[in-house]
Amino acid sequence: MDKPLKALLVGSSFSAAPVFFALKKYGLHVSVCGKIESDPCHQYADASYFIDYSRTDDLMQLVESNEFDFLVPTCNDYSYMSCAPVAEKHGFPGFDSVKVATILHTKSEFRQVSKRHAIPAPLFEILEEGQSIDSADLHFPVLVKPIDSFSGRGMSKVAAPADLSQAVRDAFKVSRSSRIVIEEFLSGNLHSHSAFIQDRQIAFDFFVDEFCTVYPYQVNCSNHPSVLSTTIRDAVRKTISELVDILGLSDGLLHTQFIADKNNHWIIECMRRCPGDNYGHLIGLSTGIDYADFFVRPFLKRRLPTEQIKTTSKYYGRHTISVDRPLVNLSFSHNIPSETLDIVPLKSSGEQLDVAPFDKLAILFVEFKDEATMLGTTPRFADFVRINELGSNDRDRCQ
């Protein structure tokens, strides 16, 4: 009997679990790497390697010391960006070149390409540590962000020149590369677009409405289907198709966050990794498609389904419960107007819950009876959730 092919999953957290099980459906031997031994994927792995995969040299050594047929990233930039040079050297399928990966996952590089090719995106300035900038050249308000962070870490909105210096210092503290981006603040609504690329065409795509109600730059509420107009959807698809051609992207997921108003859209960031917080589960519940399966196929040298896929049209929202002050969790309750509600607990009773964007209590997946209920509830999810704090007789509303 032939031995199963072997895959290395680069990431072990709960967000990586759907990717892990998607791989197991193909009968693969799945090894998992990640430094936290208690992480969920290590509990199911055929083999575990407790390394810090953000250190590319360590990941390279692991791959070169074993015989893996496939290399699969998970749900953060460190995973994809460590995998890219390993894949380039050893020929693993599904990855862009290191050069292209760096453009997509580094804010300053992406902004420069966007400007060069007239991709709609915010105006920006790049600042290196020790370099001064003349605030007179900026149009306030602006956003200050590290070029290499995710989940909004180190990002802040600056309304006036007097507050710029502190925001710059905060961003440099988070940036591993000591480079930040200062960009114009745009008014509009936040959305995301998951496009599955095949042969440099969009084969399948999904639009989601997103909201940040606790930490200003971390999404904690979202819904599918989106309220976006057909005009804006088609304009975003055109922009993404242009970007695919410009960069010569390989088959696979291109996930994008963008801001839109009634007439325009601006690309905020793109990524080739799987989005976290079980984003794909929201799409799956609403449409019936297997998002994680679509994500892993290019890394296994498999094509997307060619048959017509029938999708459902259920109204679903996703809420990540987080707080704006630390507390000790006892339990939580809710009165969300839902048809069904699934809970993914991330903390046990008695555990410390730190502030967003660094911690989460649970993720809720909520089915609504109709579009109006979905659209009226999703941006206000936190109003329907209360956390019972250990050591207090009061119930504190989750902000």
C-alpha cells in the first residue's frame, strides 16, 4: 500500500484548524508547526514541530530535514511570508514569488505598486525610523501604521499635526522592519472581497460587509451577503483583475479589504493567506461552499471545482467578542435576534481576557431570518452581548 503524501501546515492556532481538516479530507499525512504546544492543530496532527515559523531559517531547516510533498500557509502574514522563500527554493506549488509576496504583504510596497499602476488606493508617505516628515505636506486626518503589522496593531488615526509624533512612535514600536506608512484617511464603509484566482481569472468570489466597533482597526463584526451595489462589485472585480495581471499572480485566494462609498472604492490591503477568525466559516454557512477546501487546493496542485456550484443565500453575521479593558471572564450571555447561533469559545471561565486587538473571548456565527434583520443587527452585535466578569456582581456590556 502506498504511503500517503505528506503536507506541512505552517500554523497551529484555532484559525488554522479549518485548513488542517481540509487537508485531512484528501487523505494526507499532515504535520503541523507552531511554537505553542497546546494549540488546537497540534492535538490532531500526524506529527508536530514546535518551532517559531516566523523565523524563515527555522522553517527552511525543518523542510530540508524532512520529506514534505506540500507546504501550506495558514491565517497570518508571518506564515505566508515565511513559506514563500521556502516554496521558491524547493518548488512547492501554490505560492507567488518572494518578490510578489512581499509586494502584497508589505503596506509600503503595495502602496508604491498601486500608485505606479493607478490602482485606487489612499495617498501615502513612507517613513523610516529616524527620518523626519513635514506635517505641512499632509492632509489631516491621516492613518499611521507599521508596514508589516496585521489586525490593526500599532495603527492610529491622527486628526491634527500636534498628535502625529506620538502616533509615529507607537507605530515604530510595532514594526519589525522599522518602517511605517502615513496615509490619507478615507470616508466610506469597510468591506472585504475573497477572490479565488485560477488561470489569472476570478473563478469564484465573495463580498462581505465589515465593522470595527471595539478596536478601531480590527474587524469584529461582519455579514454575508453584502449590501454593496452591483456597480461597486464590478468595479472592485475589475481592479482585482488588473492587479492579478500586473503581478502575474499564481492560482489561489486573493483576499482584499477595501473602503467604498456610493461611487468609488479604494484598496486598503491584499493578502494571499487565509483570513483569520474563521472568516471562511461565515462564507460557508451563508453560501454552502467549502472555503477552506478552495483555499488549500492550489497548494496541493489541485484545480478548483469545474462543475457549477449551487450556492445558498442565507443571511449570516459573524461577531468576535472582545473588550476595551482587561477583565477575568466568568461567562457571557446574549439576546441577538437570531434563527440559529453557533458559538466558538476561545476562553474558559476564569481566564484573563485582554484588550482588543490582542485577545478574544469567542466568535459567534448568527443566522438571521432576513436581510433587514442582518443589516440592522450586525453593526450593533456588541449591544446584544454581555460579559459576566468574575469577581464582580455587575454585568459589563461588551463594547
